[in-house]
Amino acid sequence: MLKDKIAIITGAGSGIGKGIAKKFSENNAKIVIADFNEENGKLAEKEIKNSIFIKTDVSNEESVKNMINETINKFGKIDILVNNAGLQYIAKVEDFPLEKWDQLIGVMLTGTFLCTKYAVPHMKKNNWGRIINISSAHGKVASPWKSAYVAAKHGIIGFTKVIAKELAEFNITANSICPGYVLTPLVQKQIDDLAKQYNISPEEVPEKVLLKDQPIKTLVTVEEVADLALYLATDKAKHITSQALSIDGGWTAQ
């Protein structure tokens, strides 16, 4: 489905990004694993066929420019960009450290902007492109103690709408994917911590704590998010643009 396509995926060393990278590779794309974690990035490079790892700090303009240049030098073009890199920090707004606010906004919102800014000219040259931004259910609804994360994820949806309008004439689509809680190593750690906090088993945490406001009481899988990203990356989705597509078990229906 993605034969001869070149895909950059940020934060592809683990979690959702890695799942998308694997899915795209299985469908014959060549993959750039752009990740700040060198250990994870190199491991992913070994596991995923037709991939290269480029250490990248998406919040740093020079680092992003270097990653884009290395991609062009290696493959000659850029077809697909998946802005996935992210992180979390939780605190009440009055206790939220400025450096953590800057870090989260820098990685998730500024990083999405920078990678898009420098990838788009190469997509325009080929009059084809797919930009897939990983937002979140928290891009549509809020939870307490997550001010920076929620702000960044809401911002990603707005940014996606703007670039979808700007780039439509070049056969470039831009969409956001908004997952709910996805079963990743990061979420598994949260489950283990919450089990201790509430004195319940880890198996009970999703339904009783994480998913109490979600109609479908199961976690989204990485595979499900990767399948949606794959569809958006193909010509079958050429008329889907500027959308924020939820995959959250009905959470945002609240």
C-alpha cells in the first residue's frame, strides 16, 4: 500500500510511534525513526525493516533541519510525516514548573510545527503528501492536572486544520488522530501505580479508574491506531483532510 513511500515518524522508538513505523514498514514504506532516545531508536531500527534511525530533538530547530536533510540525502524525498513525539507531566496549574510547561509544549506543539515546516517543501515538489499528527482525546476534552498536555494536544488539532487548508492544492492532506488511553509501556506503568494507589488489581484499573467515563471499557491498542494511520497515509483517504479522528472507545462523547 505504501510502496516507494518515505515516511518520517517522530517518537518512533517506542509506543504508538513504533507501532506506526512497523505497520508502515510492513506495507513497504521506508521509515525514518526520528527519536530523542538513542537506545530506543537504535533498537527500533534493528527491529523494523527498511528503517533508519536519526536522533532528533523535535523541539530544536537545528535538530529538525538536520533530520530532514539526512532524510533527503538518504532517500531523496519525503512523502509522509507522522508527528507523534510526546511526553506527559502532571501537576496542579499553580504547581506546574515553567520548565515542564516549556518542555511539553516544545516537544508536542512546537515540534509538530517544526517538522511540518521543513518537510512540507519536499512534499510540494512531488505534489503529494500525508501529514498525520497524533493528538489525543485530550485534544478535545480536558482532565485536571494536565494543563500543558491538554493545551498542546488542543493546539495540534488547530494547527492541523490550518495546514490542511494551506496544502490542499498540492495534494497534501493533514489530519489528527485522537486516541484515548492506549496500551503502551507508559500507560502500563500508570496502571501499576494506580493499582497500588487504589489498592486494586492492575486488571481492575482500566475499567474502574482510567476508563470510568468511557463507554467501551477496554484500552485502545497500538495496532488499532497504526491501522488508522495507515489508512490516512494512502490514496484511499485522499478526501479526508483537516479532521480530528477519535479512536477512544467513546470517551469524548461525554
